[in-house]
Amino acid sequence: MLKSSKIVGTTFFIFTLAIIFSVLGKFQVSSIPKLFDYSFFNLLTLVILVQAVTQTFKVNQYDKKVLKLVSSISGDIRYSMVVPPIIFGLLPMPAGAMLTAELTRTAGESLGARKKWIFFFNYWFRHVCEFSWPLYGALILAAGIAGIPLKNFILATLLYFTIAVIIGLVLIFVKVKPNGNKERIKIQPKEILLNLLSALTPVILIIVMIFLKIDLKYSLLIVLALLFLLEKTRLSDILKTLKLSVFSDITLIVLVVLLFKGIVENTDTLNAFARFLTSHKVPQIIPVIILPMIMAFLTGITSAGIGSTAPILQGLFALNPAFPYLAYISAITGVLISPFHLCFITTKEYFKVSFKEVYATITVPILLIQLVAILKALL
């Protein structure tokens, strides 16, 4: 219910924005066919395929395979609070941090960690991949709207992924003491290798094909087909997976975002916005930071934050090559501090920590990453 009501509210809000911009920008009915160009269908197809792959991972219990892999290479228990959230972070899904909450809680409590830090490590490492992983629809939208090749966008945002991981590792080694014996679970190396291949092969395949410059649509289709074949998925389950991916809340909101993008691009809104900024002498960097951050905060969805504001900021993107990345990082910042973010609110309640405790742990790390993005845009 929470998910549905939130998505409906977000979709309605963006749709209302689209109507407002179409009226203010004097959108012409004759321009409607221009909304449905190649970019529209390409981005929508990518988002649907991403959902299908994620749904297949879940149905085929790749989460259990990953947990088995981590438990077989345990050593320092603190890594059990790092590896599973990062791996599951490769698979975008609403309230995805809940998948590893129990494992993180068990590991954290056995090490005597405070609840607020157990929450932080599960939440933080669950989202570090969002900075540069192509399965996230917001990254695809940001690159597409800015007109930047997806590979280039991923390579540029790897910096923020790296910083986020380093921040998390530093904090876990400072805030959580290691287990005493650090003994590994006795298991044959061959079995560890089999677990590794079983759990991570689909993810590795996607990465390899992307760097081989294979179109992401085809990469996802190939992996999806292989998953169906290897798991001997029944035709009825394949059709169900495709149906859930096409007719989903996420597809709905992306559809509305893309329509909004098209309306903005086919009206005088961008020029009017640029004139407004010029006449009021607002520093160009301010709207690039504030607009995506506010929208993402209010909706709790990165794709809504970047998708509904990037078309407005598109004119500014041409003035500074760092602005598209700054807008994207700002949207992620807005989501990570948003109480409307499903991962945030569900795991906060699961770990029974207060808003004060939550913000005490996440605020500084998030601001550090935001500061790096701002400095790169200024220098």
C-alpha cells in the first residue's frame, strides 16, 4: 500500500508539472508525435528490461545464492555487513535494503555494534552502486537527457561510487570492532568457486558486454534469455515476468517522466527559464543542485528527481560539462536523506532507530560526496 500510494502521488505530481509546463510553454498539439521519438522508446525499453532481469533474479533466488557465497568466505564478520548490501545494490528494487537487513543485524549485533550504525551500513552499502551502476533507471535517464553516452556517464560517476565505498569502509572499521577469532568457515575452495559463479555470473555478463560496447538493450535481453534457459523457466512464468515488468509502478512513473521531458523539450520553457536566471543573476550552479535534490527528496525516487528537472536544466548542461553529473549526484543526495524513500523508512523501522540517529549517521557522508560534485563543477 505504501509503495502504491507513493508512486501514484509521484506520478500525479509529475503529470501535473507536465500540464503546467505545456500551458506555460504554449505546447502545440501538432508537436505530440515528437514526444514519441527514438529516445523515448529506447529509454522505456531499457527500464522494462531492467525490471525483468531484477524480477528473474528474485524469482530464481539469487539472493540465497549470494548469502551462501558470503557465508563461505566469512573471515572477519564485518564483511557480512558490506558485501551482501553491495551485491544486492546491483539489483534495483523498492525497499531493497530489507533483503539484507536481517543478515546485517545478526552480524552487527554479534559484534556489539550500535543499532544506528547497523542501519547505516546496511542502508549505505545498499545504495553505493546507484552512483554508477547502469541497471538504475535514473542513471539511464540522466545520461539520455543530457545526451551523454551511457558508458561515458558510468565512467565519470565511478569516482562517486569509489568515494562512497571508501567512506563506508572507513566508518565500519572505526565504529565496529572485529570478531575475535576471525576463523573462516571450513569449506572446499571448489565449492566457493561454484557459489561465486552461480551467484554472480549474470551480473558479470552484463558488465562484460557493456565494456564490449554491446548495446545495453541487447545485453539485458541476452542475460534475460540465459536466465530463463538455465533456470528452465516455464512459459507461464516468463510471460508473468514480462507482464510485471511492463505493467508496473516503475514503468508508469518513467513513462510520465519521459512525456514530461518531451513536453519541456518541445516548448519555450527552457529559454524562458534561462531568461529568468539571467534576469535575476542567479548563479548557474544553484538550480543544478537545488532542483533535482528537492524533487528527489519529495518523491523519494531518484528517477523522478533527475527526470523531472534535467529537461529544465538542459540549457545549463551545455555551459558546464560537469553539470549533468552534479544534477545526478544532487538527486541521489535528495533520495538518500528522504523519509519518503522506501529503503529509508522501512529499514529505519526494522532496526528501530530514530530519525535523529539516522541523520546523525548519514548526513556527513552524503554531504562529503555532494561537496566533491560541487567542487568538480566549480574547478
